Amino acid sequence: MAELAIRGGTVADATGTRDADVLVRNGAVVTVGASLEATGRGARTLDAGGCIVAPGLVDLHAHLRQPGREEAETVETGARAAALGGYTAVVAMPNTDPPIDSAGVVREVLDLGSGTCCDVRVAGAISKGRAGRELAPMAEMADLGVRLFTDDGTGVQDARLMRRALEYASALGVTLGQHCEDEVLAGGGHMHEGEWSSRLGIPGMPAEAEELMVMRDVALVRLTGAPVHFLHLSTAGSVAIVRGAKDAGLPITAEAAPHHFTLTDAEVASYDTVFKVNPPLRTAADVEAVKAGLADGTIDAIATDHAPHEQEAKEAPFDEAPPGMLGLETALALALTELALPLERVLELLSWVPARIAGLAGVHGGPVAEGVPANLCVVDPSAVWLVEPDRLASRSRNTPYAGRKLAGRVRHTILRGEPVVVDGEAQR
């Protein structure tokens, strides 16, 4: 590969912040210092003036829809959206058709991700068919590099099966991710149960439906000693439970999605299905609790829960429309705009901590240092832009942030030393 110089920026990673240029050769960082220039045939220079040069972002939770739902998204289009959002790696969720519950489907998705502008990794299902009755062949999938397993979209309802899965995962050295929802308690609900669901006449899902499963799985972690990663926490009670479990030293990590720290259930007053998501948008008090959890380390990572749906599906009545929102191109800007956190903490939540949880440390998440793979993003924190659904890279348009002004935008993304986004434009 030709040399690449990223000049004029401020480097920020887990080791700190410093003004420096970055020189890349053969897919890795070779020098970080002052006044660096790329030389040789085909050498390139990227302008990072006024920008932050950081390890590429890592998304623990993206629905790329392929196989089976290509009308909403493909691995290729999802990967392009991810790169435009500053991501160099995404973990594709297994609720596809067929589900990612076997080595064969894992290989299919990995093959689809090969050659795209983002490193596409795979989460395998915990149970066969994500049906919650029988364990999937996790060892076969782990042999292909799968490090995170989840039945996302449904929580594992059977406590005995979840215990067995935890014990099996512990022996394999992999992590289980749990979508926390008691299906009986949440059954029939389409938004958060509370003041707004009563006003609107929409059946609600109580916060306790999430919190009961968080409590159960904390107990199972205590019993088995196996780690659990909690997906998209959304309630103040869930945050408090996880905080207590961490204080007790249990091996627990957790993520929050941008919509759970930027939107409330009051948005549903419009009956616009773009605001239908699972877990549902919660109250203002829950939003503040999620923000506090992100600030104090109770919540380890921001994950997009990118969930594209074709327009026809989202135009159905509220109780029939599928839940989900786009997230890959707006997550970083929403965090920079809405969270009163230092830039370094935002990058920690989006890059090196999720890289560690996903088992990608050493490949993604930095640091920006000699010999480390050049998976990088260059962010202009002062850029202000308008979210326009028709200009997003996804095949779908179901963003709840249409028309919203956000601060902070990706200028360049570098994958394995190759610029895949330059000046905000995808190169593939």
C-alpha cells in the first residue's frame, strides 16, 4: 500500500490527547509526530486541520438485515453507512432470515462483509432459531471468530437455558449479550407504559419488563461467574441495578443507544412510527439516568441499535409497524451534541471500550501508535450539519432525527490503512 499522511490534527486515544500528524504504511501506523509527509509512488495526504484523529469507532449492535431482508438494508449499504459515521467495525446482529445460528450463516455474512468499507463482524444467536428452547452450536460459530452471542430482538426467557448458555459461553471464552425483556409482562405493548401511553391509548410496556430480566441475569452472573453484556439499557431502574452489580465486582458490561439518551416517549404523541423502537422510548427521568450512567461508567458503551426498515413497513398503523430506527451515521454527532461529556469520554464510549467488549482490542480501538493497525476516523467536532434522510447511505429512511441540526461530523475514515471516506464521501 502507498503511504498515507494525516496532517494537522489532534490525536486522541486511550493514552491521551496531543497535536500530531500520523503516517500510515502497509495498513499500520508507522509514526506519530510533527511535520510528517507521505513519500513514494501513490503517496496521499489527508487534511485533518481542526479535527480529531482517533481510533475508528466500533458498533456492538447493528442490524444489517442480510440475509433475508435486503429490501431494508444489505451488508454493503450498512457498512457504507457505518464508515460514513466513523466506524471501522460493526457487529451484525443475528435476527436475520435465516437467523445467524449456525456456522454456515456466519460464513455467509462474513463473506458478504468482505471487501466492504467497514470490518463486519458477526454476533451469533444463543438459541437455535432464536426461539429460546435449545442452545445454538456456539462452539462452531466461535471457531469462526464469533465473540458475542445474543438472541437480540427477544430475550432468553428460560432462566435454566440462560444458565446453561452462560456456563457454555464461559468455557468457550465468549460473551453473551442479553436483550432484557420479560415477554409476558411486556406482551401487547408498543411503547413505554406511563402517562403518554394512557393519553394516547397505546398499550404500553412497563419499565419493569426490562428490569426484571436485568435482575435475573445479574443473579445468574453471580451464580455462574460468566460475563454478560446488557444490550440497549433504557430505564433508570436498569441503570441502578447494573451500577450495584458492578459495585459488587460482577463481570457485567452494558450499552445504551443514542435514542435512549436523546428522545422521550412524548415523541410518540405524533403517532409517527419512526419513534417506535424496542426497548421503547422512556421518560425524561429515564433519559437523565442513562446519561448519568454514561458519565459515571455504569454504562460502558454507546451502541447504535441501527435498525433499518423499508418505508412501507413503517407506514403501517403504530401497533402493526416494526420497531427500529437508523443510527450509524448520527450516533457520534448525537453523543457530541447531547452529552455533556469530554470528547475523550465520548470516544471511549464509541471506540476502544466497545472494541474490547467485542473482542477486537488490538485490531480496532487503537491506540494511535506505531505498529497498530490503521483503523482510524478523523472527526471535525465543530462541523454543524442537518440530518436529511434522503442523503443517508442506508437503503432505509427511518431516522427520528430528520431536520435536526447536529454538531460533529466525520471527515475521513481509514480502514486497514486505506481511506474509505474522504471529505465526507464514501470511496466505495
